[in-house]
Amino acid sequence: MEETSLSVVVISHNEGKYLRRTVESLAQGLPGDGEMIVVDDGSTDGSTRGLHAAYEKVRVLHPPKRLGAAVARNFGARRASGKIVLFSDAHVEALSDWAQPMADALAPSAVGAVGPTLTSMLHPEAKGYGLRFADAGLNIEWLDLKGPKPYPVPLLGGFFLAMRRDVFKSTGGFDSGMSIWGMEDLELCVRLWTFGYKCLLLPGVDVAHLDRQPETYPDYQCDWETGVHNVLRMAILHFGSERIERVLRHYGQDEVLPHALVRLIVSDAWERRRRFDKARQLDDDWYFRRFRMEL
């Protein structure tokens, strides 16, 4: 496979009209040798039909079974040829130039990932500049703008996140143990920070994202047991015993906790944690001090 400058990997599951809107927006910003890979993750709405014919730089991949966000992103990345791989949701619209600013920000070897300003597609006045953990449930909150130049933030949203392909591969990609949806982007950011890489917010790059309301959540976002499982997995992979205990206490009275714990116990989480510990340069205490967070 001939290497290119940039690959955009879009993950889509029944995104309807938003998928074509996303592809149209991002195709306009692709560099001359860039490519776009749309991973159709088990869609039944026909939304990917005709995309390849309409856009010559777009490939549509159909995995043999439903993968979920983390595994689908890895699936697309393995088939990407770009030195930089940008992972995008299928319901975004680029509001500014993004390819070159992201490439420039990723040039230093210490930078692991970069992401844009988030603008709400439904409420354009609402913007987010990276994220932080808000409580022991690992709920998140968007941050305010700190300045005009790229700067480090604790977490980047996976709705539009770029990495050098060599860093993505060497750090292990998205955690395939994160089921269907939730926490996979946050886990990757914590891993990058503790492995010695920076995650940078690019204030000059602005991307609109569809923020769904609870009544319009797709079915997979309503699977609370899977959501709790993914939160607990995140804690096991990266936190010390005290923070793991705080997360467990937070969900202690939740009726799905026993089932989520069983799924975690029979998983590869502890083996993966051991591998991470060997590669880790910094621990969770450093990470939480660095960004003045606590659970």
C-alpha cells in the first residue's frame, strides 16, 4: 500500500443523511493525496450506498459483523495508508481548515493526538475546548478556551481526533475491550498522557458536531450496562487502587453493576493493564495533578 499524507476514518452506524453531509464536508478539506475510509458498522438504513461512486477518494468498508466504535476505528486504521489518521464521527461538519493545522500540530514527536474546538451543530453558540473528568463516575465536562494557540488538555473528544499512524500503532490503537460505544476516546487520551505523549487542543480548528438529546439517542447509547462496564474497564486499565475504589463506590448501588463486573472479570483487562504498566512513563497521580482534577 502506497503511503499517503492523510487518511480520514469515518465510523457510521445508521447515520442517515448526516453521513453524506459529513463526507461532503471532509472531502473538501482532504489534501491531494488524501483518502477517506467509511466503515459501515452494521448499518441497515442504506446510508453508505453510492458514496464510493460519488467521491473518488472515498472507500466504503463493510465488516462482517457489528464491531462497535473502538474496534471499527481500529478496523479502518489498519486499512489506512496515511501518515496521519483522523478519526471522525459520521455527524460532523468542518467549519474551518483542518488538515494542515492538524498536520503541523502533530509534527513534534512528543505530541500524540490533536483535536479541534467543538461547536454544537444544533446550538452553534455552544463550544467546547477539550474535556476533563468531572466526578468519580468518570462523567465529563467541556472546558473553556484558554488561548489562541494549541495547548494541552486532559481529554480530547473522539468525534474528530488525529494521530500519526506510527504513534497509533505503537501505543496499541483504541482498546478493543471497550464494548460498542463509550469511553474509548477518553481511555486513549489517558493512555497517551501516561505513555509520555501530549494531547493538544487546536483552538483555530472548528468542527460542528451533532449532540443528540436523550430522546433521540440511538439504541446503543442507551445500553447502561455496557456504559458502566466501559467506565470500570477504564479505571482498571489506568488508575491506582484508591481511584478504582472511588469509581466502584460511585456505581455501588447501580443495578447493572454486578453484570458489568462479571463482564470485566472474564475480560483481558488485567492482562492489558500489565502491558500498559510496562510501557507507562507516568501514573494516574501525575495525570490528575497535572490537570488539577480529582474524582
